[in-house]
Amino acid sequence: GSRPTCQAELEHPPRQLAVSLCSAMAVATIAASSGTAALVAGLRRAAGGLRAFAATTSSTSSSSSSARTAWRSGPGGTSRASQSAYEKSPSALAAMARRLARQGSVGQDPFEIEKAWSAVAFQAQGLADELSAKEAYELLRSLSAGGVLTKYEGACSALLGTLRKRGEGQLKPRNVINIWAALDRADAQASEVDAFFLRELPRALPGSASSSSGRGAREASDGGGGDDDEQGEGIGEQPAAAGRSGPRGTGKDWRRTLALLEASGCPQLELREVWVGIEVATLADSAAVKSLSINGLVAALRSAALASGRTGTPPSPELVQRLCRRATAQARWLDGWAASHIALASASLGALPREVYDPLRQALLDRCALGPSKPGSKVGGKQFAKTPGRLELHGLAEAERVAAALAGFDVHDAEVRDRIAAWLSVPLPPKRFANLARDLAAIGLSDTSSPHLARHVRARLRSSELRAEVGAEESQALARSYARPGEDEEDGS
């Protein structure tokens, strides 16, 4: 009478394993026993074990079944998420994007995740004119957290356009910094919102009226509320009203300092106060640099590299030494974005190649997108579609930073240089082509080391578009660098 129940139990693989184990135990019991009474007792014990196991695993089976059903219904727990995204209102679309970003892609079907993000990006681009500044901010943050911000460039541009039109005074200062950090982390070329950041970032200055009032001060003091960045560290303000006398040299402080130095329209005097405050706080705490996350460490090094030009105050040599030592100690855990930024900032700060470049070299070779990728291949661990156009430039920013770092270090590393030089055969924008060609020429690329690429550079330099963009003087200087031996600059150009 219990056979149908046993057949149902056998359909679950873990239960089938348990049945086999219990059966083996029963056989062993029978083999060791003699007589009918021992045989019956052994079978009863086996049946009891099966019933106990079925009772304990019933709840696990139901939860696993519900989890599988929820995933089949689509990411975010909604039925057919990629299709339902097209029916969402702006506020519901932002909530769905937050769920997708929070859910992540570990253990999920990547095809379903990609479809869901594609639907969200398509709908966000179509609804850009109806979105508020807060909704555009949430969608941008979710796309950044999902690692697809630069993959859907149309949606990114539309959302940034919404911020540019409706974002004046609508976002908290820490939210403005979060957006800037997300675009910076994705190496997104967003020149259309430069004016937005020039106008909005000064509100993040310590002690400003917008950053030290009411709720904003309380959120700054407790780590920024719920708008943490992708690494789990909120970017907030440190006003005096929140009970803090100034910056403490944390990752949040350094990311705010970097945003102010690089993208704000603050006057030099105010930026100098920001820089001096965070430098003194970091030097006063011997554990401040060691406690920085990798993103905070990158922000600190980049801020130090910008300090002289933006504040008129050179960074302390002791601070630079601490940051460089910590960066090289973390080399094995750096990704391509962080490694290339650390190399460039260290070269700008005058660090010695043996102290910084040599420990970072393997990370640069292994994790940076030094050469152009083939369509559909992975760049920095991310898959990009087989789409013509700007997608072929993914990874160029890392290669540009590494080339500039090698030029700053004056290191002629042929292996790294030749991998970066492959970008010169790609139809790059004129200014980026000229800058990359100049850096590569400074580290040994010439007609002698690579005749084919030198011939291509000379041909590109003849174009009127490039000459108009970079200037005749710069074109002639590049022509001399890539000229064949014995040629004058007119022949080489």
C-alpha cells in the first residue's frame, strides 16, 4: 500500500540517494541476521528511516520548488520580467531596476538577466521625458550596480539628459557624487553633463548650506542612509552640524574630495581647504590609509595627483609614500580600472617605477584591456554584444591610462606597449588617437619598432579632420616621431 508514495519520493534526487543508502543498510542488516524475525525487524527499520527522511525534506523540497518557480517567472520575482518592464510606469520601472541590481547575477540565468536589463534600458530611454530627477538617478545607479551602464549608451544618455534638464537642486549632494562616481567607475564619456556637475557638486562642500541642513546632516553622519555606492560604502557629507569637526580620511571623504577636485566648479581657495583638511586628517591617523577600500585608495591617489593643479598645494611626500605602499600591497586584488588609475596617479606623483610599476605590472597585463577586443568577447570580465559603433572602444580608457603611466614613468616596456599599440589601427576619435600616439611614441613606438603601425599613423596624420582637431603643430610633432629614418618632417607627415 505504500508503494505509490515511495515512487513519488524517488522522483527527488536527494531522496533517491537516501533510499539507496537505507536499502544498503537494510541489506547489510539482513545479511548479518538469521531467521524470519531478524529479517522483518531489518525491513521495518529501513522503512522507518525512509519515512523520517521524507518528513524532514518535505519543507526543503517545497522551498526549492518555489525558488525555481520564482526564477522561471523572471528576475525580480515578477512574471516574465523582460516583457512586463515595457508596461511599467516610471516609478515602478525604477523599483524594478533596483530589484534587479540588488538581486545580482550570481546563480541566475544570464540570458534572463540580460533580457530584463535590456527591457529596463529600452523603457527608460523611451520614458526619459517623463522621469523625475530622482527616478533618473535611481535608474542610473541601478544600471551602474548591474554593470551595464555603458552597455546601453542610449539609455544612459537619455537619463543624463533628464538630470541635466530637471536635476538642478533636486538631488542631495551625496546623490550627485554617487552619479559622478558611477560614471567615473564605468569610464563613461558624459561630456553633456559636465555643466550639471560643475553646478551641483559645490553643494557637497563641507559646511555648505545644502549639506549641513537637517536630514542631510543626519544621513551624512550615519553613512549616507540607503544610497550606498556599489561597494557598500555610502558617499555622504561631513558637516559640522552632524557632530563631526571635519573629514576623517575615510573612503567616503576621499571620493567626495576627488569629485570636487576633478569635476566641480569650486574656486581654488575652497578646494584648498578641502584638500588640507583631508590630508591632515589622514596623516594624523596612522591606520587611515590601511583601512581604505580599493576604491577609496584609488580616489586618494587620484586626489593627490590633482592637488597641485587644482589647489596650488602639493601633496605631502609622506602621504604619497603611504598611499603608494598600500596600493602595491593590494596589487593582486586590483581590477583593470583600479590598476590603471593607480599606475597613472603614481606616475603623476613622481613615484619610482621600481616602487610602483614593477609590483603592478602583472596586474596590468592580466586585468587591463590593453588591446582592442573582438566583438562578443569579454573586456574586464564583462560581456559586450556584437554591435558596431562605439562598443568597440570598450577598454580604450584603461589602455590610455596605462600608456600615459608608462610615459610618465619613462618605462619602455615592449610587451605592454605593443599590446596597447593595436588601438592605433582602430578608427579612434582624432584627439584620443593623437594623445595615444604621442604617449606610445614617448615609450619607444616608432617606424623602427613597428613599421606597419608607423605607416598607419603617418597616413592618419595626413587627414584634414585630425589636423583641424589637434592642430598643425601637434600633427607635425607626431609626424617626426613616426617618420622613417632619414625623412624630414614634411615627408613623414
